[in-house]
Amino acid sequence: MSLRQKIVDEIRERGPIPFSRYMELCLYHPELGYYSRSAEQFGKHGDFYTASDIHAVFGRLLARQLDQMWRLMGCPESIEIVELGPGRGLFAQDVLDWSEKKFPAFFAALGYSLVERSPALRERLEHTLERHFRRGKVSLTSLPLEAPQHGMFAPERPVIIFANEFFDALPVEILGPQGELRIAEREGRFVETWVSAPAEQLSFLDRYSVNPQPGERIEIPLMAQRQMAAAAASIERGFLVAIDYGYTRDQQLRGRYGGTLVTYRRHSVGTTPYEAPGEQDITAHVNFTALAAAAEQQGMQVQPLVTSAQFLMGIGGQNQFADAFEDCRRPEERAKVALQLKHLVAPAGTGETFQVLVASKGVEPDKVASLDGLRLRTGGL
């Protein structure tokens, strides 16, 4: 049975479903969801790129920043790195390999936990990181989309949680002037209908977003906020780093970032989520104002946002991006790497599109402010 038919059957049984439920089924159905399929979603032959698909320097620079975070905490004998939504494991591989080579003391102290629900991606992770799994450096776990209220993990040691393009892939509610969007079906076709918006969603608009204008739709990322709250509650001492494309409430108030829901298929952007369910990515920009509030409510200190360009330039500028060029032996190799690096940090690439949220708990504020990745910050939440 196709995923479309399964969704149609659920609607016929339960009535019109929230958009978040439709998005959850499209992306995370155990057998037929987009992230559950064995097809390639990432890179040149997939539907979209991540930073780790561009060059290993992304993971190498983050390894350098993670090592600095560890040292700011006094070099504890043991520390847990938790990556949410690790995909194929390229980032984890780059961080582990570079830490082993350049930061051996940090590497000796760390354990790396991968949080991934997709059976297909879990299998890829075991293959990509086979050497580190064998050595006991890496563990693999799965958590439900609906995060527990009092924390995802119970670490007995300091922890750094890392999430790169994780929150944008979580299901969202959608509100318009006429209320909350629901998905119904007519003769096997998906049709949109509207119901009165629940109080929780209206409260979210008042606190973290804006009310939709006529013809406008606004995403309500309640699941992302709950996931952030659970992650932050898990940290007794440590850091949380979230990198994603997104916006703040101030930017929305200035007339930017109304509806941001889009689809990706074969590197083409679309706006019709009802086509080919399970065969295209569905994503929405991240509301960083809401994410920051969720972290702060769990006792974390949130730093002003930086763009990914500022973040990476702050880290890499310390040694003229030697992490990127170390393996280059010929001028043409350096030229190729320079172009890849430019895509990561230049405004025309991903450098100004992605934002970086850094939060901490149990670490002296002046030490957090000294992080290399925050040196070039100019803005705020």
C-alpha cells in the first residue's frame, strides 16, 4: 500500500488531520516516510546538501570548537557529545577523525551518541562509523518525535548537544486568518480545510511570532519547542549548539518570514507538500526566538545569534583555515577547497542563510563569551 493511501485511510477513519500529522507521516512513517526510505536523500545524487556534504572542514572546525568547550569546562575526564539527526554520519566522522588527529586529549575523553529514528539511516551510520563503533567511541539511540517532558537523556557527565538542520525537519502546525489548517480528502485527493485554532497555538503567536495577515500562513513549531526544552533539560553542565536556517520574531515583525514551508526534491524547491508524499522533503524555517525561550526556561544561558559565516570564520580565522587546506598537495587542490570553503562562509552560499544558537548551563558566562565561534557576533535574538 502506498503512503498516500495510508494517509487517506487515516483521514477516513479519524476525520481531517492536523498538518503536523500529515508532515509527520510524510517524513517519518516507519516504512514509507521520506527519512525512513533506503533512497539517497543527501548530496549530489539526493535532494539537498548539508554542510558536511560540501567539505570535511565543517566537521573539522566544529571539532576545534567542541575541544574549546571541553577545555572551558576544565577538561573533564569524560564528556558526551550528542548529535540530533546525524543523517549519514559524515559530520560525526569528520569530528571524530579530526579530534583523534588534532585533539587527542579531548578525543580520549569523549563519547559520541547519535540520535536517529530512521532504520535506513541507522544502518548507514553503522557503516560510515564502523571503526568508531568497534572501538566503543560511538553509540546509537532512537527517541520519539514527541520528546519526554523532563529531558531526553540522563547523562552523568558534562554533555554537548549538537543539532545541524534538525529542527527544520520537525513537523509544524500551520495557522491562517481562518484558523488551524487541517488535511481532509476527497476522492483520494488531499484537500485543505480550517478549524478554530487551539489556545496553545494562539499563545505561541502572541509570544514568539506574528498573527497571519489575509492570505498568509504562519508555521507553529510546537514540536521543535518541545524537543528543545527536553534537550535543554537534559543538560546539567554543558552546551547546546543548533545550526539551521531560520528567523527571529523581530524579523517577522519587520515583515519578513511569513510562511516558509517548502519542499525539496532533486535539488529543486517546491511549495506543494501534497505531491508525492514520502518522496520529497518538507521543511520550514526555524523560529529561533521560540527555541531560545525554550532553552532559557530550562535554565540555559542563550548567546546572541551569529550567522554560520561568523561562527565558522571566528573558529577558522584563528589559524587561517589550516583545517581546510591541510590535505592539499597541489595548487588545483587548494583552489577547489577554497571554492568549497567560500560556499560555507560567503553570503552567496550558506554563510548568511544559516544561524547558530549557542546555549550553556553550568559554565561561567565570561568563558562562554570567549568561544572562538562567537568572536565575530554582531546581532542578537
